[in-house]
Amino acid sequence: MKNLIFTTAVFLFALITSAQDSVSISDFEILNDTKWEGKLTYLDYQSGKLTSIETKLQVSIEGNRITSNIQYVYEPNKNNKSSVSIRKNGTLYGNEKVISNKQTNDTRTIITSYKGKDNGKKATIFITYKFNKNNYTISKKVVYKDGSESVIRNTYSFTKTK
């Protein structure tokens, strides 16, 4: 518990003290015209337990828009297609503020944030996009405004199929 609080505090301090970063469409080019298979692991609100479901993803880029089409293998009524534009000179990824954009070896890690609600409570939500030519993960971390514990709400983990 102390380790989690310390890690969260260090993470937030680093975010606050660093200058805002930016992204460009070229940062995402490795994802263009790709297909992925994997799973969504999420923290169930009711049980408090982690649950995983199989997912598929297709990504395409057209102009300044990145389109993601997610299918839930056993819950097709939950499928989702969304498009995101890079805005304000790359400081916004859709409506998310770009906090960090780093390339390490062959892997890019982009962290964004936005203010919202999770489980009915005000929160700052951090999304981490981590990808290379074979793997793609998207994690959602929730930091509650009331000072209660932060949680990893969900993580998509994909392996490239095309």
C-alpha cells in the first residue's frame, strides 16, 4: 500500500513538474492499416475483481485522424469505432492533454490525461498508449480527487496480426 502511494506520488510529481509534451500523426504511423488481437482486462465495479474479455482491433489513419475499431469477441453489442484528431499543435490527442511522448528503442509511450468521473467520483484519468510494430497496450489509470487510492481501471493488450 505504501509503495503504491509512493509510486503514485512520484508519478504525479513528475507529471506536474515536466513541461507538456506533444504528438504528431507520424508518431502513430506504425499503427496505420493494422489489425490486432488481444484482450481487455478491467476492474469490475461490482466485485472489485479483474475480468478479461477477448478483443480485436483495427487501426487506420486518414489525414490528422486516427480511427480505432474495437470488437469484443463475445459481446458484439459493445463494439466501438472511434476517431481521434491531433489538435492544438499536438498538445491534445482528441480531448486528452498530452503529458509525455517518449520513444525508447522500438517502443513509443504516450501518456495523456483528462478530468472526468469514474464510478461516480471526480477524477483525473491518465491514459498510457504503448506500442511498437508487434504489441500495443492502452491502460487507463484513475486518480480520485478525494485522495482515495488510485486504480488501474482497464488495460487493452494486443498483438499484431496484420
